[in-house]
Amino acid sequence: MLDPYRVLNVPRDADVATIKAAYRTLAKSLHPDRNPGDARAERRFKEVTQAYQILCDPKKRARFDRGEIDAEGKPRAGFGFGGFNPGAGNGTGPFAGFESIFEKAFGGSFGFRRAAGGGYGAAGAHPSFDDLVRGRAQTARGGPRTRARGGDIRRRIEVDFLAAARGAKERVALPDGRTVDVDLPPGTTDGQVLRLKGQGRAGSVDGRPGDVLIEIGVRPHPRFTRKGDDIHIELPISLPEAVLGAKVPVPTIDGRVRLTVPPGSNSGQTLRLKGRGVARRGGDRGDQYVRLIVVLPERPDSQMAADLRRWAEGHGYDARRNLDAV
């Protein structure tokens, strides 16, 4: 049986303020709205709420300390009934009976969203995380209700490199079954969060709805690398193109363009295509940097070898003259 003091991680002589602070911290981190589909977090959420229900009530706490009730509020053998009933109050379900607990810990009247049939069951039977943090909520007893903003919905999606760089529209499925269209602005970065205002959970009374927050993950590209607002790419060129110079096609995020390779270019030399990077907020764009890689034929023929040999005999040069001496 779990010890409520250990569940809330407070000493046995902790005062009410310490217990309340410990519960607030744990309840926020474990709240189901913040951990959708996480069964372990849901179980811990119920455990800390149950522990708080025992320790926040001086009478129940004293009965627990005397050994009259267990950590669930149930009477121990030899003692009368009077403990915690997790299903009491508003219907049944994994969060039934927790409303009064939130009222004590967070102030105000936290309304529990009704499940089918009028009870407060598993489907949303707890105040929203947004309301929990702000200490606002509605009441479920028919009295005056406090205006509360709806909770946010968070999703993470992965998009193609070019879609993020150029901008695109993505359709995203939400946990509640809806789909929303997300406009990726040109230059969207990995980890960027896009906000869709007013498309989250509905608010109570006249409270405005929450937002949908979409975190973007950008998949890597096989050729392009992004550094800030600039694009980098390696471009293979032939030996004649390197020696004689040429105009060669090069990929960019907008399609192919012609790049002038100057005569006598070397592997590792980098050329710049101005304004061929990703869009910036100010309206201009970054650049694209093209690193040249000189590639020889897979099988040089005898004529090429003979010509190079004759040339080398009268025009020898030291390609490693700039290396530091070992």
C-alpha cells in the first residue's frame, strides 16, 4: 500500500502549505492533458490526488497517522468505516470524486466535464491542464460558472526538408478526430512551433477556446544542408570543367540553375549563389554555397594517361606544398 507522505515526497510533519505546494507541482506535471495516452502518468496522477485527499484533511490525516485508515482512506481491520471513497460524488470512473480535491488545492470551483449519461467518467473527468495551472474553472453543480479559456492541443509532425524551406500546407490529424490545415511559412526551422489560434479545446461559459500548437520536425535532405538561412551543397565536376571552366547545372531548393565554374577550379573550392537560400523574416533570402568536388573518370583511358604524362614531364608542380612539415 502506498504511503501518501512518500507519494507526495513530504516529511511526516509537513504543514498544509508544504503539502499543497507538493501536490500542485506533481498534479501539473502528471495531468492527463499534458500526458495524453500515458497510462503510467494517469496512474500517478490518481495516486498523488488520493494522497493529497488524505493529507489535506486534518481528520483523515490524523486517522491515517493513528493507523485507523489505509492510504486509500479505507478503514483498517478493527476500525469503523469512514474513509475515502474514490467513486463517490459525481458518477464513477478513474477521476470521479476528485473535484473537491482540486477546489481545496487550487482554489475556486473546478468543474468536471460530464461524460455520457450525466456522470463524470474517464472521458475528460478532470479539469483541463490550462485551467489547473491558472486556478480557473467552471462548476458542475448548476451554480454560477467562471469563464475559463479552453485547453491547448499539442502535436508534433515531421515534414520534408523542401516543404519547410519553400513553404507548404500540411494536413494534421488531432487527437479529438478533427483535421486542421497548417501553413508552413517559407524558411520553417526544425523545432519551430506554429500556433493555430482558437482551434484547441472549447472554453467554459464564454471563455475563448484554446489553441493548437504544432511542433515541426524537419527531415534531413540527401543533398542539401541548411546552416541558418543558407543552403550548402557539394557539386561534382569533371576534370575538363575544372581545368577549362564551364557553365554547369546545380540544384537549388527552387530547382536547377546554371553555375559558372571558373577555369582552374579545385576540389573544395566554394562558390556562392546569392539569394538562393531560404526566406528570412525581412523578405530577403539567404545564399547557397556550392562546394566543388573534382571527379575523375571511373577508368581513365590510355590517351588521357599519355597526355597527362607528357604534360607532367614539363609542367610538374607540388600539390602538397602548403601542407605543414611533419
